Amino acid sequence: MNQRQALTAFAALSQETRLQIIRLLVVAGPEGLAAGALAEKVEVSPSNISFHLKELEHSGLIDAQRQSRSIIYTANYESLGGLIRFLMEDCCSGHPEICAPAAAVTTCCAPKMEEKLQ
Amino acid sequence: MNQRQALTAFAALSQETRLQIIRLLVVAGPEGLAAGALAEKVEVSPSNISFHLKELEHSGLIDAQRQSRSIIYTANYESLGGLIRFLMEDCCSGHPEICAPAAAVTTCCAPKMEEKLQ
DNA sequence: TTCATATTTCAATAATCCTCGAAAAATTGA
DNA sequence: TCAATTTTTCGAGGATTATTGAAATATGAA
């Protein structure tokens, strides 16, 4: 993930409807959600959800895949992880001792690592 | 960091000049940089840097502090960390096993933790 | 084929954001 | 006080982005 990609990812996440979509898709997991289901959940019109889904897809944060009449969207965990990495590396490129507390964040993703540290 | 705060933070980071500012301030550390110095480094006019600094300050990602004639800006590591946490918690609220690789990110911030795991 | 479902595309409008330059504030030194 | 330095504020413009509804596309079922 380079700076240009990060820019478009941040732009994609800086709109309420799109941020809601991402959060729903992340929770939905690999099975994803259809465009129509997303439109219902975030309460916007089909054409509007389509517009925002295209933006998110273009940024690489989500993937699309047709399944019968529906188009199923899924979160792209790699690019989400890449964005997090971009933020943290920026952080640490300066003064690691200052931003070390941010490392505590991992307790939600790496409980096993936490156990080992007990 | 709630969703509303994350939205404004993402909006703040979704503009090239502002992203450059953040990266410079993170590297600069607690001593920060004056508005004029930032304007030189990113090669924009004083009024333009002022506009973007205000946006960043409003989002909480940076802090300002007058020092003689200059105004020194510093990165706010807490809010940056909060944003990272927001992204990761979203990530993990779904399927932790999928986004666990993102935990590898911490190797840049918490070398000591890595050592313990050897 | 015809119809219903699901989604996208398009054009127009509305809203927001960015840039620029001139003027105004705040601070310091002569 | 006057002048120089540093930064901000303001208004106008141009550019980008969001919303809306109507029409088009794709798929599957009758």
C-alpha cells in the first residue's frame, strides 16, 4: 500500500454510507452481502448504494462477484490490513516510543499473542 | 474514537497535502513543525497550508501551539492510535481469524513484544 | 418469449471542497 | 510607534463529489 492507494482508501472511508458499508461487510465475513441487502440496511436507494459500492470497489477495499441475479460484495481484508499497516508504519517511522501504546490495539486480533505474554 | 470522529479523521487524511503534513509531523515528533516550515516542505502557499492545518486540527489529528511568532503543529498520537484501533476493531468484530495477519503490523511498534515471543 | 427481480448507468442538480490573492491579526525587534 | 515576520481569515472561483429518478442491462422463472 503506497501513499496514492492510501489516499483513495481514506477518501473511500470518509463518507458515512461507505463507512457503514465497510463495517457491515467486515462483520458479514467471506459470505458478503448483496447490493440490495446493503441498500436496505443502510437505507439508501439502489442507485445510490451502487454509486458508493463502485467507489469502494475502485479503492480496492471491497470485491464484487455476481451470484445469480445478485451481486455479492465482500470486504477485502488484505487492503484493509494494508491501510492499517500504512498508518502504523507512518507512526513508527518517527518516534516508536511515542506510538507504542497503539500496539495494544492488537489485543483484539491476536489474543493468543497476549496469552503468551502473561 | 466513535464513527463520527473516524469519519472526520478519514476525510482529513483523504487529501494529499494533508496526508503529507501528517506524515511530516509524525516524523518530526513532539517538537513539531511551524506552519511556515510545513508550507515550504509541501510547497504550498501560506494561506493554503493554513487551510489544511485547520482541517487537520479540527479533526483532532494534530495540535497547535503558539511559540513566539510561529505556530507549532504536532501530531496527536492518541487520535492516530484511536483511528488505527477503530479500523482494527471493526476488522476483528467480524472474523478475527481473517484479519489476524494485520497483527503483524505491530512488529514495527513493539519490537520488545516480538523479542518476548522468540 | 414475456415478466419479475436485481443492479447499474446516465444526466441533471445540489452540495461540498479546494485554491487563490488580498487584507487582517498577532508578535517581535528597531 | 513603526516596520518586518508569521500566520490566519475572508470571499470568489473553479473543481470535485453526492443525490435523484428514469432508463438500460443482466439474470432467472413462468
